[in-house]
Amino acid sequence: MRFKRSERVQELLLEEISALIQKGVKDPRIGFATVTNVDLSDNLKHAKVYVSVFGTEQEQQDTIEGLTRASGFIRRSLGKKLYLRYIPVLEFILDGTAEHVAKITKIINDLHSE
């Protein structure tokens, strides 16, 4: 099965951005963040980076703000590591899937305990 180029680049971006957030970005606003998904446009010029953040709502907002401010640094770092004609513009989006799953699990557990 052949993958589209954009899918291969998405995987690469997910790995590299995750590593940069863990090691390279020094913004104190960025908390415990995990890149959950990268959605790349077909022309490879725009990437929505979904990030799950552990913490309060304020910490989550601060982390997304910090990542958005660091996007220039992240793009430059990606440009040095990846051999792509274009490094996509990064848009960081809070991924609320983990909280959603936790709420559903709690509701199911509450129903079972009754």
C-alpha cells in the first residue's frame, strides 16, 4: 500500500515537533504537552498541530500560546533537519480528546456503580 507524500511528511513532522517541544523549546509557559496529530494540507504549506496538554484550562491556554509564539523557532529547526522545499506554517490547536474520554469513562463508571 502506498502512502501519499503528505501522510509521510505528517508522520515526520509529528515526530520532529514532539522532540523539539520536549527538548528544544525553552518557553516557561509550555507545560506537559504531547503532540497527538498533525493535519497537513495537500500542498504541504499549512499544518494543524494538535496538542494534548496536561493541566488546568489556564495552563492549557498558556501552553498553546507559548507554542504559537515558538512556531518560528520550531519551523527554523525543522528546516535544518528536514529536507523539504517548504516548511509548513504551523497552527497549534488544543486537543481535548483525552479530557473527553475521561469524562465519558467517569460517566460509564458512575452508571455501573449505581
